[in-house]
Amino acid sequence: MSMQRIANSERSVRLDTLPPMSQPPDQPYRLPRDRYLDLLASDSDRFADLLAEADPARRVPSCPDWSAVDLFWHLTEVQWFWGTIVRDRLSDPAVAEERKPARPSDLDALGHLFATVSEELRDALANSPDETPVWTWADDQTAGFVLRRQAHEALIHRVDAELVSGDSTALDPELATDGVDEVVRVMYGGTPSWATFTATAGRVAVRALDTDGAWNLAVGTISGTDPDSGHRYENEPAVDVVEGARPVAEVSADAGTLDAWFWGRAGADAVTHTGDRTAIDALEAVLRTGIQ
């Protein structure tokens, strides 16, 4: 689809087709525990299989600062860290960091380490009820948060590994729908209690065409001072999932494409945009701040 601007006359006709949106409750697309565990395992295994055969020096198209072996190490240390947090019921991340293994010097050793830590992560999560208290960087300080987050972490980095290998496969539609929900509510959304969200553009409807996933996003900025660090955040780009008013623009695609787009793993032409170009531009500006 062309990214050309939509004329005002055309825009007003299109907006007549966008209904007001009523938002479902928080985490409406959450999957059962067993589904997260199964998908975490299958996506982690595919990730490892692809990178074990890849040129270690090949750049990762979606993360150009990384080589394939950097990507392999990244998910290895991530899964090791969270496996340690959950298994040992840690409340302080510094304890886990102190135990972090050294990065292996060759690909085979890295592959063996990944297989070990990935299995340990799955075991720790399988043996920890969702309500188990553990440290996380979010308000939700439970093993259930880690399980959901790591299923999505493995999925997105599986996509990275597929981009390296040139062998892309479809994203699970249910997991991808939940992934969009997580990215708009947690990764780019979820205004902290100490911050203020200010809308700077009209609302944008986001629709997953194959699963009926739907979100109404206010696009704007947050400002405030983190009481823990003392750091002042000023006009940081963000979104907020809201109810009510009619959106002025819409972004739509199948759930897998939307999830990849929000994570910077699909180009702007992979999704369909309609409506107010200013609101779309504001949403894209938030996404350009980037998450890995």
C-alpha cells in the first residue's frame, strides 16, 4: 500500500466507516498457561535450529547492529536471566546478574548453552503458578507476567532468526493477537502512576482482521518523575488503550503482520492505513522509538 497522504475530502468519507470502539477488559486475549509454554518451546527451538545453521557474522535485518551470533547470545542471556529469576524466586535482579554466565566463544558452545537455559526457563515457568511473586520490571510482579512476556520474546526473535535465514513462517494468530495487546498495553502503553499521559493526536483504531482483535489507541506523550530512580521523563512518546470516542484513523492487517509491524519486523506497507494521516504519523513516531 502507498504511504501517500490522504486528501481531506477522501479522509472524511473514510472516517464515516469507522465506528466508535468499546474496549474489552485488560489482557482480553491472554492465552492459557499450557499454550504459552508450548509456544515458548516451539519458537525457542525453531530460533535455535535456524541460527545453528546460519552464518554467525550475517547481519540481522530487523536489528542491523546485531550479527546472527549476537542475536543467538541475546536470547540466551534473556532466557537465562528470567529462568533464574523465576526458579530462585528472586526479588532483586542484581542477584541474577551476578551469576550470569560468560558468553561462549564459539557457535557450538553457544547452541549448547541456549538449549540448557531454554529448558531451564521452561521448567521454572511450568513449575511456578502464575501468581508466584518474582521480580519484574513491570507493576505485575508475578511469574505469570514472565511467562507471557517470554512467549512473546521468543516469538519475535524467532522472526528475527527467520529473517536471517530467509525462511519465514506464519505467526500463531492467537499468540500474535495477544502480542499486539501486550505491545500496546505494556511495551508502548501502561502509563505509570507517577506519570501523566497527554494525547497529541486523534485516536487510532487497530484491528486484527483474522482474529477480531481490536484496540482504540490514544497517541501522545507521558511526562513525570520516576520516584525510584529520580529520573525525569518529559514528553516521551507513548500510547494508551482507551474507550469511547470515534477513531480518526485505522491500522489493520492479520494479527501476525500487526504484531510484527509493532515490533519493527514488518514495513509500513505491510499494514493498511486509512483516515487521518496526522494520527497515523503520530503512531508511527511512537513506534520509531523502538523496542527489541
